[in-house]
Amino acid sequence: MDLAGLAQSGVSRNSDVTEVRERNRQRRLRRLAVLLALVAVLAVTRATLAVVDVAEGRAGAAHSVLALPRLSLPGLGPYAPALLLTLLLVAVIGGPMLAMGRSPHVLYRPEEMGIGLADVVGADTVVEEAVKTLNLFLNHRVLREEMGGNPRRGVLFEGPPGTGKTYIAKALAAEAGVPFLFVSSSAFQSMYYGQTNRKIRSYFKSLRKAARREGGAIGFIEEIDAIGSARTGMSGGGGREGVAGVVNELLIQLQSFDHPSGWQRARGVLLDVVNRWLPAGRRLVERPPEPANVLVIGATNRAADLDPALLRPGRFDRTISVDLPSRSGRRQILDYYLARKAHEADLDDPLRRDALAATTFGYSPVMLERLLDEALVWALRRGGRGLGWEDVQRAKMTSELGLAQPAALTERERRCVATHEAGHATVAWLVAPERKLEVLSIVKRRSSLGLLAHTERDERWTVTQSEVENLIRIAFGGMVAEELFFGETSSGVAGDLKAATEAAARMVGSWGMGDTLVSLDAVPGPVHPVARALGDDGTARQVETILGRARDDVRGLLHANAGLVAALRDALLERDELIGPEIGEVLVAAGALAPGSPARAHSPAPGSPVPAPGADPLGVIDLRDAQPEPRA
Ligand code: ADP
């Protein structure tokens, strides 16, 4: 045992798990030796008997000494077909029922995982915390026997999809050299009463078995909220057993690691029988069973929905947040994957890599990996042997904004789309200098006939009141430009109004930026905060006021700068798409003040496109909790 193993910062190598595995290996070897000895004794006996038989002239009798007895079922002959049919029916009906209760996990052996903690990059804090938990797992006996503590049984990995929850858990199991039993919560669910709980029991049984055999095992339950959601109300989740039944089973199983194994139970029964015959002072005593060394990792992106009992001590009592990577984390992930993918020399330039890390705010590790894969496809299309900077930019645009799909628009409609988008971009330029204009386009992508994509210049986690108001103004840019140039607006403003309304409702109901300091988020219940703000006459009126004021501001702004809108519109009609600095160039050529000018008080981001008339979703103001959202 290695007391130092608990204190060190790396993964401890000389652990209890290694010791148990070695002990089990030796026991297995001893069993094999006993078995081989028995077979040898049998073979020698048989040979000796044969020799004796031959010597005494009883050739052939040796068969009768050791041959297997012949089975005969007298009188069954006429019933044999019926019996066979019955057995077949039982197998057909009962077989699937039995199979349905089996554990639905997938078993990965340590050698099969092919990754270690060195492959988890850009998540240093998470890895550090995970290693601490792993060392407790590896040195469970030191903790229990020498220090009187209780090993950690469950850890919850919380974070958006694709942030590496499964990946980190696999790396941990590979480092520990123990089996990894992966299961997705949906695989537990069954339409038959009792089967969901049976599957959960079988899964934990498999975990205990693997842990006893290998010195430890790591279980991973994906999307644990699907079976562990709070036991309230009339929720119908959790299969036929209902949520309460399934959560109860989970809670019971999380406490099951001290249960004796089947073999230990059988030995206990035998001891009981023997002890009944022994005087009180001479009874045989069995050592209490050693707990199975299991670590269960639950993964979810909705930890708040979990039943509180699951998060109590002894269950999933440690939550590790696996967040989207920071800029330096993204840089490390890009370095890691670029080292494994053929790329051109321009992507070896550290400045280019930094720039790519800076413009992929909100990307999860898996999205960065896929982005480079997509860039490889673009490289192949142009006949390249490795991905280059331009391929990555193309891939980025495709994954963020969608594939360009030419749409047959009438000339007036095309002009209206261009005016609408030019309106957004002009307002963004004039009022929101903190935003960087990335793409202005009238090429149809997904459901948008056109879009303005803009990002924060710096990586930000919160928004100020003036920034939200600017986003609302940008959203009104399209509507007011249509009004100004066509005298009326089109249905294409729907998405803009939706986004503006959502932002204004959050200002009033959640962020204390309206006339009230009362937070509607404090009202318990599942109603969406925007619905709460709009459902109340007082707050709905405040939302209306904020929207009206923003629209009036934008009217004033675009009346005074109609020339800028016209210039951008014409450039769009000519070129279809303006990328990055091209937008500013058109505006400056038309007389706008250059970026950095203090009077340019002003610009959205990939991930926040502004759709044109006819397009539905907007997403220009994606301010949910002012947190970056993974771009699905
Ligand atoms: P989650 O379970 O959070 O949805 P996964 O663990 O399935 O996400 O991650 C998906 C993929 O993303 C992994 O298979 C791996 O290729 C990549 N990945 C995730 N996190 C990292 C990381 N920190 N470093 C390198 N690659 C990562």
C-alpha cells in the first residue's frame, strides 16, 4: 500500500488496485495448478487401471471404470416430440425476457481504450480534480483501513455535450488499468414492468464482479438525468416503473458495493450450517466481505434536474464541471489534433493558430476536432494533401452558417433581403464597436435567406445593459431598413422580433435592467423566464417600452445614414457575400467613420446569424444566461 499515493499530484502507480490484481492473478494460477494436478491424477489412475486390466486379461473393462454413464430416459419415447416442442416454446418466450433483464453496458478493457490522461488537453483543472478522485480509487484500502475514511463511490461530470466527459472517464479507466463499463441511460429503459430496475441491478452486479476480478472497475452512466431525474410530480419518465421506482433502485444500487459476492454468500450459508453444531465459544467466524472497488461516473448536462438524493454523501457527492474550453484550451486542442492531421505549413504559424483559437469561442473539443475533419474534406476537394488556413475558414463557415443553397428569388425580394441585411450591418457598425462583423450575406443558408454574423471582439461571459440594448438595436436594423426603403416591412422580420423580445424580457425579468428589481427567475416552477415576463401585464409593458425605444433610436440612426445602408445593399447585390473586413471597407468608402474612431459608437458572431426576410429563426441575440452556448 502506498500512503504517498493519496497525496501526489500525478496518478499513483503503486496502488491497492495493482496489489489486488496481482493477488487475483496468483490465485488464478494456483487454481489452474490444482485443476491440472487433478486431471493428471485422473489420467494416471486411468492408465494404471488399464494396465492392471490388461495384465489380468480384462481388456475393454477400463471403459466401464471411468467412462461417462450413459443417459437413458425409459418410457419417454412417445412424449419426446411434445417435450421438445414445450422446451422450444419456453426458450422462445422466456429467452428474450431473460435477455431483456441483462445489463446493457459496453465493456472496454484498459488496453482497448487507446487513450490516457496525456490525450486530454485543454482541461487542466478538470484533469487535476479527476486525478485526485482516481488516486482515492486506486488507494481505497489505505484510505479505509489506515485512515478510517470512506472511498468515493460516485462522481458527477456536468457539462455541455462534446466537452469530453466520456473521454476523460475512459482516460481515467485506462490510467487505472481497470475495466470501463459504459452505459447510456436510455439503454436501461424498457417497456416491460420491472425490466428497467432489473437492468440497473444487472449493471451494478457486472460492475461489482469486474471490480472483484480486476481490483477495481469504473462505471460510466451517460445522460444520467434520463433515469435520475427528480421524483416529483406526475412525470412519466423512467420506464413503466416510473421515476420514483428507478431513482430508488439507483440509490439502492449505489450502496450495494459492500454486498457479499455469490461465492461469499455460499460460504456464509455453509458456515451457518456448521456453526449450528458448534458450541457458542467455538463458532467459526468469517471476515466481513471486502467492498468492491467501484467508481461510478454519471454524466449530464442537466445536473439541476437530478433527484437531490442522488447528490447526497455516499452517492454522486462530487460534481466536476466539464466546461467549454477557454481560448488557451482551444489552442491546445487545436495543436493536439493538428499534430495528428496532415496540414499545410501556413497552419504551423503560431499566430494563425492563435487566431483560430480566438474565433472559435463556444466550440467544444469535439467541434474543434470535427472542424479540422471538415477542413480536410475541403482540402481533398481542391486536390490538396493536407488542410490549410483557407480550408479551415470554409469549414468554419459551413459548420456555423450551413451550406450555401442558391434560392430562386424575385429581383424585388433579393433587393429586400439585401436591404434588410445591410440595415443590420449598418446599425451594428454604428452602435456596437465591441462586436466584430464576420459575414454579411444574401446567400441562402439553412432557413435564412441572408444573414449578418457577428462576434464579440473579446471572450466574454457577461453582457452589460448597453450591450444588450445594442443587440436589440441591431435586430431592429433589418426591419427599419425595409420600412425606410420600401415603405413597409415583410414577414422576414419575425426572427428579429423574436430575438429582440427575448432579450428585452430577460432584461426586465432576470437582469434587473427594467423598472423592477424583482427577479421572475425566483418564482419556482418550470415556466420559462421569458414566458413569465411576457405573462405579466406590468413587465410585458416594460418589454414593449424597451422595444419601442430601440426601434425609434434605429429609425433616427438609419434616416441619418441611409447612404451607408444603400452602399452595403449595392455591394451585396453585386457580390452576394461580404467577409470580415470587406464590410467595413464598403462602409468607410461610403463615408462611415473608420473602426477605432470614438464617434463610431458600434457590430454579430458566427452562431448569431441575422436571417433575412422570409427566414424564420434569428438568433442574433443569443443571450441565454449570457453564457457561450456550444454551437450544435
Ligand atoms: P461528452 O461525453 O461530454 O458528450 P465526449 O467525451 O464523447 O463528450 O467527447 C467527444 C470527443 O471529443 C472525444 O471522443 C474526443 O475525440 C474529443 N475530446 C473531448 N474532450 C477532449 C479533450 N479534452 N482533448 C482532446 N479531445 C477531446
